Amino acid sequence: MIIHADMDAYYVSVELLDKPELVDKPVAVGGPSKNRGVISAANYIARKYGVHSALATKTACQRCPNLTLLPARMGVYVDISRKIQAIFARYTPTIEPLSLDEAFLDVSASQKLFGSANVIARNIKQAIMAELKLVVSIGIAPTKFVAKIASDIGKPNGFVIVKKNQVQAFLDPLPVTRIWGVGKATESNLTTLGIKSIHQLRQLPPKKLTHLFGQQGLHLWQLANGIDPRAVITDRHAKSISHEITFATDIDNREYLLAQLLHLTELVAARLREHKHVGRTITIKVRYSDFSTLTRSRSIHNATYNTQPIWKVVKELFTTHIKTNHQALRLVGVNVSGFNKQGHQSPQQTDLFEPQENETGIDAITDAINKRFGENILKRGATIKKTIGPRGVYDVDLHGYHSRIKYTRSD
């Protein structure tokens, strides 16, 4: 069985640990409206006013005038995320983290030691509450697809179990929009056919769906029938490493999208280095407002785990192939694959006579500082605006999140 664990309103929930007086009020984490900030997370009270992630802070404050806005503290969120992952690891080594607050766990081989998936999930949920004072929603099912839906349906503070013989009864009443890949355009086409529920969708012959929607049609039919053979893959055994972000509202600001891609590149590169993988195929993924998805890839000569060469390709792929003047984007992602068979060795040496930055050294320092103080303490210059104050202080505005970092000059 597979467990999908998803923390409830994670960033805000962490902040409320230190501010219990705000528990019953609308609260969001994000950047100030005067700096064109955006909302990073909102609690469930704020969501009732239409406040959600990726919404402009100015708009959020208009929708909810009594909204309490808190700055992000990524270092704290990363530190607590590691503690959550450690709780997961007590019960299984087969963990596929999707983000700081979300992961799949395969507990099939753990049940002889710790009891059924139900018991394991209950223990995890109770441990996170007892040790961290945070709430996690849990979905348990035979497949990733169903487990993910189960945890989402139960929010907040959910615990939903879907046994193998219950999958179809669980899926059938749900709207087709619950299926991955069914966006506005596909939903409209299905509605024209009189199909609104998963039950209605799975009654169509797969050949007809393939004729109507191409290969995606077969994929839709399989999911509607609860078929999802994907395994839970840990970073150590992955054939690729990727990060992606789905925006709550569609984004067409190219500068903002590039900043998000650079941040995703940093996350991917850090995971590559952590597991000593070096890759040579770099892929970007975007999903437009009509849910059409586009990927573009390029392979480089020398496999690498360094941030800068990966970012160079990501930026070129985006600026060359991705157009946003007619359609906004709802998702962007970065993937590195084509791992060296001797993946635990360092990347190949570059040209002796070609000027090179000491990328490995820069990345090693960045990893060490971020591991100690938090994921977003050090970032590439293109993702921040900074000024050097008279006493050696950086004023950093990271996508609207303000912080001050002291440093010592060497001159």
C-alpha cells in the first residue's frame, strides 16, 4: 500500500506555532504588496475569502481586509521538513518527497514490522502532532493516483483509506477534473460528450478515447479505472531528478517565471549533489492555462551536478521555446536525467584552457550554508535584488520576501 502524506497549510501552520493568538484569524505567508509581493501560503480561514498561493498580495488584502500577512522563513520550514521526513523514515526507507510538505511512502515491505498501512499512517500522523504540533492529511491506497486524491479529499486533518476492492467505488462519483491531465479544454470536450464523472468516463471504450484525445485518452481511461503502475521512487534509485511548481493562478510575467525556474534549478542541482548523481539531459516542462503541456530538452557534453551549467540550458530552453504573450502558465518544472553510469563520481574535467568559474566550490559552499541555516539563505544573484549597506549588510528581496544577511568584507 502507498501512503500520501500532505501537511495542512504548511507554511502558515508553522508560523502559527509561534503565534497561537492568530489561530482563529485569516493568515497568509507572503511578500508585502508594496514590493509586488505574492502569497506563498494561506490558512483555511483565509482561503474562504479567495486568498491562495501565487495570488498578488495586493489582491489578497483587497479580498480579505483583515488578513494577517507574515514573511516567509524558509530556513525554519526546511528544518521542520527534515524532521517530518525523519518521522517517515522510521517506518520505511521508500520515500518520494514531492516538496517540503508532501511525500509518497511505500509501506508494503514494512507491515510485518510495524503493522498494517493503516496502523503505520496513524502512527505517523500522531507522531507529527505529538512532536511537531502540526497536522498532516493522509491518503492510503494501492496506487499513487488514488492515494493523492484520498489525502486531498480528506483535508484538512484528513485520514482516508481506499482498499483495493474499494478503488472503483471511491473514484466513480468524483468529477473528471480529479484526474491528472484533465484541464479546462479536456473537461469542455468531455462535457460535450455528456461526461462529467469518472464513472461515465470509464464506460467509454479506450479506443474511442484514444481516437478523441490521442495517447492522453488511454492515460485518462487507465486512471479512471484506477490503473497507475508508477512505483514510489527514492532519489537514490531515481533515473531523473526534478522539481516543479503549480501556481494557484496562471502567471504570464516572464521575469517571475524565470526566477521560479532558477529556484527550481537550484533545488534539482542540490539534490543531484546530495546523491552524487551527474546528468547530461536537461528538460524544462511548462503547462499552459488550457492545461496543454510542453517539454523541451537538451543534452550537454559533460554530465554535471553544478547549478550554473544546468541553469544556462534551462534559461536558453525557456527563452527560445516558451511563449507567454498569448497564454499564461500554470506550471513550470526542471528535470535532469541521463545519469552517468558511474554516477557516484565527479563530473568530467572541462577544457584546461577555457575560463571556468569554480562552480563545484561555489555549490559546495552554498549547500553547506543552506543545509545549516535553511534552503533559501543563499541563492543565485539573478533571483534577488540586493544592495550593500554602509555597514556590510545585504538587503535582500527574494520574490517579495525580505531578510537581512550580515557578512564580513575581506578587503
